[in-house]
Amino acid sequence: MHADVHHLLHTVASAELRSRAGEFRLPRTSLRTRVGWTLVEVGLRLTAQGRDAAAPRTAAFHPA
């Protein structure tokens, strides 16, 4: 295949892919929003771990 034809086909294919990829892009959010939601997620994980650690144990060892 001639180099010019190969380059032209590549250019057309990449332009088509870029236009189709634009449909699937998520809207950009600000850094402040992303950091805020990350902190919320971390806080929820910490409270879930704390709740499990503070729960009383039901199976206690009783010597015979």
C-alpha cells in the first residue's frame, strides 16, 4: 500500500473513532467535587470498620 493512502485511511479512521468516543465521555467535574466524594467514601469505610470493631463478641470462652 502506498504511504499516502495508508496515512489517509489512518486519518479517516482516527477521526471517526474520535467522533464516536465523544458520545461516551463523562462530564468533567471539578477537583473540589472529586476530593469531596473521595472523603465521603473514606469516611463511610472508616465508620463501617469502626462499627464492626466495636460490636460485642457473642461467642465468649467459658472455662468448664
